[in-house]
Amino acid sequence: MEPQEGWEELRGQFVQAFEAVGAGDSDAVDDLEVLRFGPTLVTTSLATYFPERFLPIYAAEHLRRFITLLGGSAQTDAPAWRSNRRLPERVRSRPEFDGWSGQEVMRFLYLKFDPRPRQNTIWKIAPGERGRLWKECRDGAVIRVG
């Protein structure tokens, strides 16, 4: 496919997705094959244009984790937008979230249950390699960090 043709097909499927969701048929997005190649971009776009139906959470792995934490069962092969449709249902089933915006729910879930790997920093504190500066550190009441 030529680049212009590809762009027109992609744009057309985004328009179809927006029209379908706007008409209340979120399931129709699953049938748009070209969009399957960019699930995070599609989910981000849908959450931007339809914040009342999608939460601002875009990674499929994160969505699955949050669905499970809220008592649902996650589909491991589901595109991010399908999982994102299920997460607001789980949130609405919990009275603790009554009156919360999508942004507030997203912030809470990441603050309390962040599924991203932690970036631990390890510092070695020692009086030089193999302790060679032990006497200097002890006498100067200092330690080396690096």
C-alpha cells in the first residue's frame, strides 16, 4: 500500500471508531483491523475524545492488573481499548469511587498499585576499593559514596 493510501485507511478507521463509540457501540472498534497495530494510540485517542467511557490508562498490562485488583477477570489477549472499556465498569461497581473523575481514578490506581517495575538505585558506601582508604576515612570521619 502506498503511504497516502495507508494514511487514508488508518484515518478512516479512526473516524469509524470515533463514530461507533459516539453512537454507543464501543464493540465495533474490535472489528477495525488496521487499528490493532496501535492499541496504545487507539486507547489514548478514545480516552481523550470519550473521557466518560474510557479511563486515561493506556497500557494493556496495567489495565489487566487494575481490572483484577477491582475484582474482575482480565483477558490476556484483549487489546488495550477493550480492557479499558471493562475497567470503568469495575470502577463504577465500587461505591468508594462514586463521584470520582477518570483522572482521579487513574491517579489513585497508579499511586497505590503502580504495576510499573520499580527503579531501585543501589549505592555502594565503602572506604575505597577493597577498603584501601579505610584509615583516611576513619581519621577524617568521612565515607565514600559511589
